[in-house]
Amino acid sequence: MLKFIHAADLHLDSPFQGLQQLPKTLWAKVHNAPFQATKQLVHDAITQQVDFVLLVGDLFDRETQSIQAQTFLNDELQQLLDAGIQVIVSYGNHDYMTKDQQLHLPAGVIIFGPEVTTQTITTADRQRVAISGFSYADRWIDTDMVPQFPEHLDADFQIGMLHGAVQQTGDNHYAPFTLSEMAAKHYDYWALGHIHKPNLLAQQPPIVYAGTIQGRHKNEPGAHGYQLVTSAEHQLKRQFVAADQIRWQTLTLMVDEQTTDTSLIRQVQKSLKGLHPQVFALVELQLNGIEKLSTGLLTRLTDGTWQARFDQEQQRNYEHTHCWVYEVTLKAAQAQIQYAKLDADFWQQAQTAVFTQENIELTAGKLMQYPFLADHLQAPKTTAAITARAKNELLAQSRLEVDQDADHKA
Ligand SMILES: [Mn+2]
């Protein structure tokens, strides 16, 4: 039986920005999570006695890697090689191979170059597996690489490794492909990387995104890990295996006129105790119905005062609850908030004019040259999130003004 692991997007050395306020031990756990997840993969590969491990790009988060991250990965890959497990690597858009910046992976690791080539591996039980793939030589590949992949060769199984995204309208910077051209190659498995959510694009033969091994921010929620692939008759079957050490999730609570600083703390703690996460949870607390809150509490939620108080509480409990609330987001229950001093139509007009993709790009300026920032800033979700935050700020601000006016009248 053939057995292998397909993983991608380890993103070692991810900075986990915006979480530096976490308690030291928790911050260390978060920062180490991609490393621990990788250790888990290596451990599983050895205990499962797989034939080989495929790593489909973005092993590192940036094209320049820390010595620690390089040493770590080399040690782990060496353990696989020592156990007789072959390792096949293609680089992606985050760790593309520049001429002057070559990674030194352990001797014996098979690394694809910038052109599509094929490596044939013979497994312990004499099965021949042809694996085709390529590495990024630059941060972008605008051309479809699938036509360069050979037809199914004379081997028991043929696998394609591709770090990229399905062709879409607009920009295609990540080796754009279509499912039909992949299917037309008659491979037994397409091992994909780049998209961080584990995703099965086609059932049989499988065309699969392994997903990132560890979710790195709130837009990568849910379980993450790798694919364990085994042969049954002449088909390859895959199974998702979790390897992540922390998980991102959202907790939604309703608040109203009765909510006080203290009652909210109790309400959140009670809900967290009920979560019982299997894997340590980093929780975005989403409060709905905030237009009913007192001005004082709304202000303390907006300026971080409430969160600072709550942090003192969760410092004492987080090892027990296995959760940490890292962010509080505020939502009004009504779609249209009545702003005290703002005409609703005027707000709508201003919102449409100000919160545009174009304005965000203009504001970001030179930062747009970094593909990972450009991807984030161009996502419709980002525009929506910035708009929502501005609304909450305006709401808190206008409520304060109303109160001040009331004071003047008294
Ligand atoms: Mn990636």
C-alpha cells in the first residue's frame, strides 16, 4: 500500500502581529504553534511509516528566514530522512528561490526547480510513483503552469504538486490553473498549496488544498493540519488530520440596556467555560446590540478599558478554560444606526464615497508593493471591517456628544 503526507504552507516564522499583549507563556505558545504543528507532522509521518512527505510551498513566511527557523526545519526534515521517508519540496510565493538566497535543506531532500520536472520514487513495496512539480523563482507566476506538466507517465501513480490559485477574472499572480486541465492530465492526485483553508476541489482523483498547517489569524479559523493519503486498489484516498496547536474562533453574545461592565465579564466567562475547545482557542468576542449599551460602557469597550479589565480576569483562568479573548468587536443589531448628529442619508453617501477599494489602496501607498499586504487590503472583507470599525467609533463619539449636550442643557 502506498501512504504519504501532503502538507503545504507551514509559514514558519509567522509574526502573529497584534497579539503581543498576550501573557508571555501564551504568546510563546502562539508563536511556536507553526513549529509545533510541523513537529506533529514529522512525528505522525514516522509513526504512520509513510513512504514520503510532500511540502507544497510557503515553508517559510518570508523569503528571508531566521537561522532558528531554518535550523528547526532542517532538523525535522533530517528526522524524516533518517527514518527512510523521502521529502519532496516545491517553493511558493512566500519562500521563492532567488539566485542569491538559496535555502540549504538537508542533502537527500528533493527540491523542484523553476521548470516543471518529474521525480520518480520507488517505495518499499516496489511501487513506482512519479511526482511532477516546480518552484517559484519570483513572488509572482502569472502564467498557467499546468500545460508544462507531462501526461501520466509509466508509473503506478502520478502526482502533481502545484502552489497556486484557480484562474479568476482580474489579477492572476499565483500560477493560475483550471480544474478541467488538471483532470485532463489523468493524474492520481493533485497536491495543492497556497490557499490556507483545507479544501477538496475534486473528489476522484483528488485535487486538494492541504491548507496551512496552522491557522495564523482570524481569517484562518477552524481546524488546520495536513492530508494523509493512502492507496486503495488503484485509487488514492485522502483524509484530513489536524496538527494545529491553537485555533481561531468567534464567540457572539447579545448585550442590552441591562449589561454592565461586571455582568458582561461574567457573561463572557460563562460562555467561554461552555466552549471546551479541543485545541486552545483564540477568541474574537463579538458583541451584538451595542446601540442599547450605556454610553459609559460603550466608550470603555471602544477605547479598550473594558478589555484591559477583562484581561486581568482571563489571566487567571485561561489555562483552565483553554481560551483567550484577544479582540472585542462591536455590532449594532439594527442595520441602520441613527447617528445623533449625522443625517442617515449623508452617512450613507459619505460611507460609499470614503470606504472604497481605491481609497484604501491610496492610503496604503507603497505598502501595496508587498503581495501579502495587497492581498489583504484588496479583500472585500477588509473594506467591510474598516467600515464597521469606523461606524463604531462614530457611534461612540456621537453618543458622547449627545451626553455633553444634555449636560449643557441641565
Ligand atoms: Mn501560503
